[in-house]
Amino acid sequence: MDLMKVVEKEYTLEAKFPEFKSGDTITVHYKIIEGSKERIQQFKGVVIQKKGIGMTETFTVRKMSGNIGVERIIPINSPFIDKIEINKKGSVRRARLFYLRGLTGKKARIKEKRF
């Protein structure tokens, strides 16, 4: 067995997050430490990509703050993630939704998946 895989297996946190994919609208509850104080900040947006495996797995969440698009790349194994909530399941055909960066208004909406 590869030495890196042994180390990754030992240090991987067993995260009990729900299964989500690109196109889903999620809320990430992220711990922010400011000096000696600690608070939880919510970051709600659309997952535009997931990449990596094991310890290096990350996902990118994009939200609109006013007229400005804000993206945040978050490691899935980060100890600062408190919880992840899935708000909507998106119906998309692609794994990476970078085309959303150029769209605004109603064109930037993602159709909700029906169950």
C-alpha cells in the first residue's frame, strides 16, 4: 500500500455530511475565529464543482452578494465546517457549472429536481 494512502486514512475525519453534487443549493455553517471569540457564519449558495478524493476533496460554492458573485472553495475535511444543509437539489447535466459566472438574473437559475 502506498505510504500517502496510509497517512491519509489515518488523518481523515469521518464527516457525517449529506451527499450533494454540483447544482445543489446548500448552506455551509462555517466556524470563524476572531481573536478569542468563535462564531458560526452561514454561507448559502450553489455548488458549482466538486473535485479531488480523500483528504484533498474540495467543493466550490457560489453566491450572489448584491451584484457581485462570491465563490468560496471549501475542503470537505475541514475542521471548521460545523454542518452542511441541502436547501434544493438541482437538475443539471454538467459536473462543473462555470458558465454560471457569466449569467445574471433569471438566466442564472437552476431547475429544481423533482422527486
